[in-house]
Amino acid sequence: MRTYAPAEPGAVLAGLLSEPSLANGVVHHAVLPPRPADYGAFPSWLDQRIVAGLAGRGIERPYVHQAEAIEAARAGEDVVIVTPTASGKTLCYALPILQAIADDPAARALLLFPTKALGQDQVTEFAELSRAAGLQVSASTYDGDTPAPIRSAIRSAGQVVATNPDMLHSAILPHHTKWFLLFEQLRYIVIDELHTYRGVFGGHVANVLRRLLRICAHYGSHPVIVCCSATIGNPGELAEALTGRPVRVVDRTGAPAGERHLVLVDPPLLDPASGARGSALALAQRWALPFLRAGRQTIVFGRSRVAVELLLTGLRESLRESRGPRSRVRGYRGGYLPTERRAIERGLRDGEILGVVATNALELGVDIGRLDVSIVAGYPGSIAATWQQFGRAGRRAGTSVAVLVASGAPVDQYVVHHPEFLLEGTPEEARADPDNLHVLLAHLRAATFELPFEPGEVFGPGPVDDLLAFLGEEGHVRQAGDGRWYWSSENFPASEISLRTAAPENVVIIDTTPDRPRVLGEVDLFSAQVLVHEHAIYIHESVQYHVDKLEWGERKAYVHRIDVDHYTYANRAVTLKPLDVFAEAPATGGRRVHGEVMVASLVTLYKKLKF
């Protein structure tokens, strides 16, 4: 029997570094010094009730980046705030919004978050701020989980509406006449987690914002846009690409930070001839266990859902054998039910949950309280994502520890053996192309459905008369005698556009073990063939389930609980086949080709692997 005594993160780390089997794998150990707070002052125009409410919550003065962003937003400047995790970005937009509502209760604000969880999290925070200030503010989440009776109340009386780009695109903008109270009085648009809007998704969201600003102009409002982003290489450029407007960049953080230990670890070399190394998952587990046993809140990041479940199973088993806090370690990944994820977030904030094993689903800014240790099993793929995951530990003052355990992959090996790449390298830039013709045409159809286009009206890069004429040839729009372009099809265009590249449908996993079958979780279509094929072992919160049947047409997988000593790993064969070549040109080391490509994937076999 082992006994556990609370210990500080630094003391636990010192013990780990004194253990030869672990210390030999440490490639680099850096200590980032603490950073003191740099304060500004609340502006004189801020309502004293709000100032008193903040003081009651222990906030006497704003940090310098908060003060700068608040003044800029109040002055009508669009702004993007780029500061580390837990630096208080919420106040940068919450205070101008609260002040606007204090001045005029008819004022409205629209908050955009990439996930439902973030929206719900921030609405809770907003409600607490307004209560502390003694203001009556109606702040609500409007997403796919919002019941129908509440939706009508939000449309008529919601002063602060939090939603996601998908709902804005398909449920709000096409029905803007029901939202006229929001659009007539819209003072602020908040775009949180700006760095996630990149690639095709970013191009779609930029066009949704074009449609939003067009509708605002129709109703006579000219809202200020406030963006918040994690550290990326080009926040101002990305914000301007998405909004189509110049923005002011606020990137000098005033938030304090405690001392942080950064440890880069390489698994032991097992076979010099092949270069095979020990498991990154097993080594990450060894680093995490002492911190959990010392009562330090710890997050372990896995690269995939399977990796998360294997880590969780190993940690729980080790803690069970040594009578540790087994029940206080949970998993967190896509596929868990929303109620499970909210309970885990709440448990982390309350301190009831000691450890969590997660995918990058917890990389975004959901408030999960103060964590002491972040262990990353495998390089996340970018400098920006790595620092996002490291930033989950030491979100407030105090010593924290971040450990990156490399896998045997060449990129992982390069990163841990060249620490300057991580410590001194510039975060990657985020790119989006709102003017991609396929994306632009899709949203032009949706915009015409919402409001007719005037001759010569600009949407995106310039006047769209030629594009509308092209759509007219297809029968989607028509030009009336007054020269305006009107929607003329029976179709509902927004429903045909998926903002995200993944398939919109999911496969529901149904547990048939109990007397009454229950929904266990869900998985996206692309992953279903790998995770819930027939005879697969599906792991959920470290509990094993055997997949009895995958009903592809019904989008349902039927499973029952089982206890075996193995898990399954499916091999996916991916076929890439060029269908048509539009253009090509020479490039360094090869040729650059533009065309259409078919991507087909098929699971051909699966393996049973022992734990």
C-alpha cells in the first residue's frame, strides 16, 4: 500500500528528474521566469456599478492590454486581442458591451464562438459579471441545443446572444426578419478563438461575416468588431481577411504568469538499427502519475481519441493498483455526450476532478480552472498548438510544469532535439481565402436569398453583377425590371452549405448492455469506419465495448460492455486519384498542379493489440 501526500509541482518535478530512468530521457529543461502584472486604469466613462462589481470579484485595475482594448472598442475601432491563455481577454469585450447596455438597454451584442461549449462557458461568465454590477442583462446561448420556446424569447429580448458560425449561417441570417431587434441595435460583434478560422472553414466564416455586415447595414447598424486570438504569426492580417475591415492589434499582455518549467522528453531507443523508440503514451503516463499522486491538477493531451482512451485506461489502472485517486481522473474528447463534457469542465473548475486526459478539444479557451501540470504526448503539429496546450497549466500565478513527450516520428524528434524551434520560433501564420470562387458563389446565393442585390453592389472583392448573371443562367436568381437581383429558386441555399469540411452527420453509438438501451456517444462519419466497425473494441471513459453491428444507413452502431485484454486498431487504405487537371506549373522539386482529386478511404483490416 502506498500513501500520498500533497506536494508542490516543483518538488514533484525535482523527484522525477532525480530518477535515472526518466532523467536519461530529458533532452532539454528550461525554466521560464515569472512575469509580473502590468496594470492600466479603468476609463472614466465606465459605469461605477461595473467598477464596483469588478472590485467585488477582486479586480481593482485592468491589465494594460485590457485597458487598451476597452478604449479602442469604445472609440469605435475594430480590434484583435492576441495575448496568452487566461490573460483575461473576456473583459476586453465584456466591459464595452456592459457599458453600452447600461447606457441604453436596447443595445445588443452578438458573440461568435467556434464550439457550443465555449459559448455556454462565456454566457455563464457574462451573467456573473452583470450580476456583480447589479445590471439586468439578458445573456443567452442560441445553438442547436436551445429549446424552441426559449429561441423565440432570445429573438425578442436577448441583449447578448452567443452562438456559433454554423447557427448564424443557417438559422439566424436567413431568418433575419425575426431578428430585427438584434440587427437594428447591434453595437458589438465578438469573434472569439479567431485563430481557428483558417483554411476552407475560415473562408466560409469570412463570407458569413460579409452576409452579417450586409444585413446590419440594411437595418441601419454599424457594429464594432472585437476579435480574440491565441498567439499566431499574423493575427491582424487574419482578422482583416475575415472581417474585410482594418483592425487594431493589441498584443502587449499585462497579465502575470508564474514560473514555468518546460521539459522536453525523448523515449528510450529500443533498436538503434531501425530507430524504434519506446511508447510516448507509456512514458507520458509515467510522468503524469507522480503529479496526480501529489494532488496536483494535471492535464494529459493525446493526439487521437484512441490515444486518449489508452492513456486514461493506463492511468486509472495504475492508480487503482496503488490505491490512488482513480475516480478523479476523467477523459475528454469528441464523441462524449455534451452533458458528460459539461460535467467534466465543472469538475475541473471545482477541483473535484484531479486529472483529465484530452484531445485538442480542450485546447480552446473553455474555463477549466487552474491546472498545475500539462503533459503533451506527441508533438501537436504546430508551435501555436503546442503553446496552447502548455498554456493550460499555470493559467494563474504559481509554479507550473509543461512536459512534451516526443514520439518516434521524425518531426517529433526534430522538435525535442532543437528546443530553440519551440522556445524561440515564431508561431505559424493562419491563412483563409474568402474569395475562393466555389465558396464565394455558395454564399452569394445565400446572401441573395436574404436580401436582393442592387446593381453594382459589392460583396467581397468587388461588384458581383457578373457572378449574379452566372447564377441567373443556372436559374437561382433573376434580375427584375428595377435592376435588382432576386432569389428565384425554391431551394433554401444555406442548408446546402456546410461550413466545416467534415461530413455534417454523425454515427450514434448505442449501448445495449442495460435493460433499456442508451446513447453512449457519437462519432463522425469519417472516423466511424475506423472506431466502430463490426467487432471493434470501442473504449469510452476507459470502459470497453464490443461493436456488434454498424448500421451505416441508419447511422447507428450497437455495442455491449465487455472486459478483454486487448483493443482494436483498424488500417485505413486511402486512394488519391486525379480526376481533372485545370493548370500546372513547375515548382521546386516537382510540379504544382491545380485540379480535381478524388479521395476515397476504406478500412481493409483490423488488428487486436494487447494493452
